Amino acid sequence: MKLAMIGLGRMGMNMARRLLQGAHEVVAYNRTPQKTDELTKEGALPAYTLPEVVEKLPRPRIVWIMLPAGAAVDDHLVQLKELLASGDIVIDGGNTYYKDDIRRAESLTDKEIFFLDVGVSGGIWGIQEGYCLMIGGTRSTYEKLEPLFKTLAPRDGYLYCGSSGAGHLVKMVHNGIEYGMMQAYGEGFQILEASPYAETLNFAEVAHLWNQGSVVRSWLLELAEAAFTKDHKLADIKGIVEDSGEGRWTVDQAIETGVSAPIITLSLMARFRSKAKDNFSDKLVAALRREFGGHAVVGTGKKQDRPRPDRDLR
């Protein structure tokens, strides 16, 4: 299939690469042309304006947006609505609030432009392992684009979740759960770090051990092992953990629907607190975000790089 990828950041660039590897044709567009040029060298077709993006696509056109949630998406949709025609399809694969999807889908109906919201998980590892895709919109549109989802996802790694907003709702809750899981690991290792055995325990070995059949094994623990292997005490980063929005939206949804969600709520509060107090649990949460998503961390100037473990991390 042929589609345009708008937004070549950490996620969009690697998703475009995986699509190219799957023999799809990709028209590449980014606000800064350097990334467009980079992907062009790997087989993409370059476009340097939105009208050029549309000109290079056959009808019905498929445009996949990978932009930060909020105004950037609205601005691009306003422009694309004027350029696209009946039957064309727009996909928002960023971390968007699901109620914005409902509004945006409705805004495109007068021109009969179809809209899918696709929650994407996989971080910087997705190009190798595949992306988990949570998809909302009309089922018929989803079915038309299924070859793209099959290429991007691992086996059983994509799901039609329902009408507009459903995909990003499922992704929002996914990220809320992620907040709670990372917070639990961070607190657990802080308890170990404060124990009388902290100097003899190797935290990378503990993380590796817990992944051998224990009930708390997970990919996040593999990433914790990688982080501790590079820096046993995480001395190179401060325990400042940013929140990118999905945790707040999940808590808002819990309040709106009267669902008790104390763990996710407290994990969000812990991220707010991390900006005022530096502790070991927050260092690990920050390190985990760096490992799976390439998110920036605040350095301490005490970097202690060590090689990644030899074992293949999922």
C-alpha cells in the first residue's frame, strides 16, 4: 500500500522504516526537512509541503499523522481537510486524548473523509519487535488498512477496538497501567537500595532473576536489567519523571466514571512529586522511560556507562 507519514520523530520515523521494510510505499513529510531527507535515502518518497504530500498519493489517499497531541494535530487536520477529498483516510497514531478523536472524526464527515485513531505502543524497540496497535473508527476503514497494521504489528499485535476514540481510550488506559507498574518496580528497588544488603546486591542480577519464572516477570524488568547493567546505582540521572498526559487523562476518566483507581492516581502524583525531590525509585522510573521510549532524562554529570547485557532484550 502507499501512504504518507507526517511526523518523523522517535516513533514516526521507525514506523515508516518498518513499513518500507514491509514493501509499502511511504511518502515522508516532517516539519524539518532533514528527517525527510534521511528517510528518502532509505527508500521513501520525499514531500516538503502538505500539498506535495497529497499530490504524491493515489486516491483514496492514506495519511498517517504521528505528531504530539493537541494543537499540532488540529493545525494539520485543518490544512489536510482542504487538500483531501471524499474517500480519503486520515490516521492519528499519536498519544491523543480519545475525546479529541470523536470531535475530529465528526469534523471530517462533511467532506466524507474517514478518520482512524490508532494507539501505538512499542517505543524505540518497535521497529525490531513490532508495534502494539489499538484501533478506533469505522470497521470498514479498519479492514481496508489491515495490510498496514499487519506489517507494523507482531502476530496478534493489533485490535479493532470500536468506534472513533476507542483506540486511543485503550492506549490511554494502557499507559495508566504502565505508570503503576513502573512505580511499583521503582519503589521495590528503592527498598532494596535502602536495605542493609544494598552494597552486596547487584540490581541487574536481581532484575534478571525475577524474570526467570517469577510472577513479576516482564519486559519492563528486562529494561531495568539493561539500565542497571549500564549504571548500577543510576548515578547518571536525576529522579525527575515527566508525565506526557495519558496518566492524567486516565485518572480523569476514572473520576468521570466513578472507578476507584488509587494505584494509577498515586503513580501520577509520584511523578509530580519527583520534580521536587530526587530519590532512587524515581531514578528507575526515569531510566525505564529512557530504555523503552528513548525519553530524555535529566543528567547528574556522574555518567557511568556500561555495556548492555549480551542477552537479547525483547
